Amino acid sequence: MNNPTDIIESVCRPLPMADALELLKERILLDSQRAETPKRKQLRTFYAEVTNTDALLWLHGQTIYPKLYWANREKDDIVAGIGEADAIRHDKTGPNSESFELLQREISTKDPSARYFGGFCFNNQQKQDPQWRSFKSFTFILPLVRLESENGKTLLACNLVLDPEKGREEQYRPLLEALDGLVPPHEDDSLVPEASNVSFRPDQRHWMKTCDSVLQRFREGFMGKIILARQTVLDFPEPFPPSLFMLRHPFPESSTYRYYFEPERNTAFFSFTPERLYRRERDQLFTEALAGTCSRETIGEEGIDACQQLLNSEKDIREHKFVKDTIAKELEPICSEIDMEEKVRALPLNRLVHLYTQCHATLEPGSESDTEVLKCLHPTPAVGGVPRSKALEQIIHLEPFSRGWYAGPVGWISRDAAEFAVGIRSGLADDNRVYLYSGAGIVSGSDPASEWREVDQKVSDILAITRRTDK
């Protein structure tokens, strides 16, 4: 798809959704009759500006799969997508570096304007549990239809990849049928049902035992830090739309990404993550160190109290320094300039506060590819450990489940830009069972009981959605 994108703008003013749909269908039908047959694959994009529409509510009502949703922390880049005009997938075990390289090769052949949304497995060398069967080593989708809000403007857009070897009618028809099948957004007061059972892997006794063994290894000088995760398993009486978790999750003014991918009905991965892996704009790279956690609820009502306590915590400052120093060191081979903030900030969320530090870097000529950046930054010390290779080996050995896409890079990529978040504070919905994932950084001096409470706190917002307070 090396030809320039053919963008057909329907109208220059916002239209009600129904009017925008009709106009798009007219334009697509006309294009199917008049457009010249390309000599190679060509991306054609049709769009119309619509009056303000809640993208998440729109997505919730649709019946076309896959479904995806992306909202950045600044809330000025929000995309809901359904169906696929094109896709890049990989489903073989092996080093994550192979996945990164394969995606880069494929993206380099795509139209420069096309954004593909998806995610990677945390550790593609680990055998995955059955519940991850619908999630590949990586999957990236160019949505067939998308509703996007950017800088105050809302667009309804369609993508069509014209293949000169296929008939015109058979390529345009699915797009027109998808538009005919769109469901208008409407309020839904449905709630996530109450879980009939909650269990943990590992349970608290095994968690304490594992943490003690890791701390002993620290005393023997094996590692500087390791992230241990826990799986919280929720059983429900019957299946329900996983997008209800997105609709009902509290989304305060704090900096949180929202990510959702539902490859098939009632099977979805979702994440409410505060952590940016990186954002790239050509050779400009923006990343950060995020590590060190404190609960606002256990400290008091005023967020400033929790922030101050965290900034004065020797253990959390030390944990944060591990992450900050490691990221700066890992960027050195691919960056000509690295500007890592000296000051450590406190990032307040709904129930938690984190320590974070921003970093801006310039990529070396020849290193502007996302392959090189992903190899350097994933997994960060905030989800893997220090040193990285030993931590990854121990995670497979110590955790009684596979991480799947949990803590993997999730986001979007194009030829000239990309943005990835780290898929933490996340869940996997699989029919009538939901698996929640959260982790804690274990360093010398960590208290296993405190770390257990921390992994509780990190999924508390999601768990709260399943509990009723009106009894």
C-alpha cells in the first residue's frame, strides 16, 4: 500500500450521525462506480464530521467485531473502531524482538496515514494459558469503521484497502453493509453483574512464600528488583458485554490511558493504565519512568498527604531510581540526546499515587524505527525487573499463570508515529469469567504483606464496579 491515501471528505461541517451515515454511503457508492482500479493495493479513506458523540457509548452498542478503543491520557486522541479493513497478526512463539521486527516490516509497506491499533504479548517465549487463545503474539488492526475525537472534532471514518486482484463490488459491499448495520449510540444503564466468586492466583499464603524467597535471593546478590503479579479471578453467573467495564470505570481528571480490544464477542482485554511506554513523532521520543506507589485512601482524604508521603518514602524513591536509571541507560545506544528530568513527580490517580519522571530524547539516524525503541524499552523495570533477563526468567518460574497481553505494549502504530502504553491495571474477559492482573515491585526491604495490599489497591477500581453499595 505505497500509493498515497485517497481521502474523500464528505462535508466540512458537523452532521447528526444519521445524516453523516447517509452521506458516507452515497460517497462510497459513487466512488465504487468511478474510482480507477489501482495498480497496487491502495488505502481509501472516507470521513464526515459528526456532532459530538460519545465514542465509548457508540462502540458499546455495535455488533461488528473486532472492537477496539483507545483514549490517551490527555483525552485529546480517542478512537473507537469496529471490523477490520486490514490487519497484521503474528501467532508464533519466540523472542519479542522477532515480533517487533515483523510488525515494523509490515508497517513499512502500509500507507503513511494509516494507524493500526493493537497489542503485544508480554513475553512471547512463554506458553500462554487457554484463556488467551483469541489473542495472538501480536495483533494490529486498521478498523473498517471508526469514530474518533481529536482536539475537539469528532469524525466518523471508513477505511477500504482496494486490491487490484479482487472485484470492485466484492470489496465495497462489506463496507456498505457495515454502515447499514451500525447501531446509533444510546444510553445504557446496565451494570456489571456481581461476581459469584472471587479467587486469587497465587493466594495470599503462596504470595508471602514467593516474596520471601525473592528477598532471600536479593540478600544473596542475585537481583536488584523484580515485579511479581497476581491474578484475581472473578466468576459471574452468565456472560455479559465486557465493554461495561469501560463504561462503568471511574475516569477522573488524572492521567490514565484507556484501552480495549474485543476480537470476538464476550472475549476482551482492557486496561486502565497510567503508564506510557513511549510516544514517537518521527525522530522525537517521549517516555517516562513510573514506579513507586502509595494508596490515597490509606493515607487520608487529601491527595497532597499521599503525594508527600510517597515523595518522602526511601523504599519507593529507591524503586523509582531503579526504573529511571535503567531507562536512561537502555536508550543510550539509539538516542543522540536524552533529557531525563532530575525532579521526581507525584502522579495522583483515583485511589493511588505514583512516582514518575518524564524523558524526552532524539533518536539517532537509522534508529527511528519502533522496532529499536520497543527492543530498548519493553519490558520496563516497572513491569519486569532489574536486570531484565534474570527478572523475566524468574517471572516465568515464580508466577502460576501466563501474563498474555498483561503488561505488554498496547496502543497504535503508523509509519511516522506511534504511541504505546503499558497494559497494566488490566483484565481479560472470557465468557463468564474475568481475570484481573496487577503487580508490585519487590526490592530489598519490601514487606510481602504490604505488597499484597498494593496489588489489591491496583485493581480496586475495577473490583468496585462489580460490588453493590445499595443493599
